[in-house]
Amino acid sequence: MQIRVYYEDTDIGGVVYHSNYLNFCERARSQLFFDAGRSPILSGGHFVAKHIEADYLKSAKFGEVLEVKTTLLQIKNASFRLLQEIFRGDEKVFEMKIDLVYLDFGGNMSKIPPEEKAFLSSL
């Protein structure tokens, strides 16, 4: 998914503020569902972040176009792990691994529904 860096994404020096890399990755994860004609909010629950490991490799700046790439690393009964990388052209500027868990609407961790697990496995 391509994302342009806008003024609101940067600090006073025009450098992307650190938390916005997480926002860019969140948008890309949601877009995976939208591109498949699905919603990230499921009929029985939703996914939430449990653990994030982030590496800020280079600075992105105002006006640049970034590409967010998402790869499934692991899927379990109630959780999955993704690698999300942000590139400026061929240069990687950010990388994170994120563990997401499936919660029912009561807030309890639950098994990922089979249809959603199949979708996630196709990433």
C-alpha cells in the first residue's frame, strides 16, 4: 500500500513523527481486508495488537511516497504475527513485527474463525 507523507505526519523539521509509522502500518493492515472486500471488524469480534517490535532504520520526510509491505510470519489458533516493512523506493526505512490476537466482543481471547484464518493464511 502506498502512503504519501503529509505535513500532519511530521514534526517541525518535516521528519515523520515516530508513532505515525505505526499508523501507516495499521492503515495497510486494514487495507488488506478492504482490498479483499472484507472488513477488519468481524461479525463475532476483532483483532487487537498484543506485542510490537519496531525498528526505525531511516527517516522519512514530508512529501515522500512510502510503500508498506505486509507478510504473514505465523498463524495460531487465536493469534497471528505479521512483518510490516515501510520502504522509500528500494530503501527500507521502518520494520516491525506485530502479534495480533482475536477477541470476541466480550473482550475474551478466542479462536480465529475458520474463514478469517483462511484469509489471513493467504497473505
